[in-house]
Amino acid sequence: MSGTKIHFIGLGTLSAQAIAAELQAQTVEEAEKADLIVTTPAALEEMLEDTAATATFQVTRGQEAVPIEVVDRLVAGESPLKVWREYRGLSQRALAERTGLNFAYLSQIETGTRKGPVRTMKKLAEALGLEPDDLI
């Protein structure tokens, strides 16, 4: 391996020197100049976690952040329609007016005594600034 350039990540200096000497290789500081990169499992796992966190951030950037209380209510199984309506600061009557739905019908959908058709759920989601899946 003579002439090979190695970049070490997460290895102690002595270990890196021993490996480089055994392979008759030169250590380099910049990964871009390396022919081979050697790392420890722990350092690799940390890099993978960082990469996953960065990817998640990129995917969710720009999405609405909601208080944990809203999330807790949704996870607890409360009606998503009710949780989001209240979070948006709307009464049932105000949401009914905004969507052109009958107040009693909206109340039945919210309490789960009736299921709204897809068209109605889309209308409600739009009025609340949500995706229809957020109301399921």
C-alpha cells in the first residue's frame, strides 16, 4: 500500500500511527486528500446519527411547529378535528360558517358520531390550514 494516504476518524494518535506504519501509508488531515478513510464503529455511528438528524431537519424544515400539548392530545386519541379547531382558536360555529357546513353536522363529525365524506374532510382541513390526513 505504499503511497496510500489514510485519514483517521475517531482513532487515537498511537493507533492511527501503528496502522499507517503497518500499511506503509501516509496520514493526511483532510479526508478529501485520502485514498482510504479509517474510523471506529462509535465514530461511524455518530456520523450516521448526525446524517439522519440533518436529513430529518431538511425534510421537516418549514413545517408548522405545534405545542406539545396539542401533540399530547392527538396522541391520547382526542378528536383531531376538535384539537386542531381549538388550537386555531375557532369555535364550532365559526368553523361551520367558514366551511359552509351545518353546525350540528360539524359537531357530529367532531364527536365521532358521524363520519364526514372525503370532500367534507378536505374542506375542513383547508379551513384549518391542514392536510386531510391530519384529521384522521
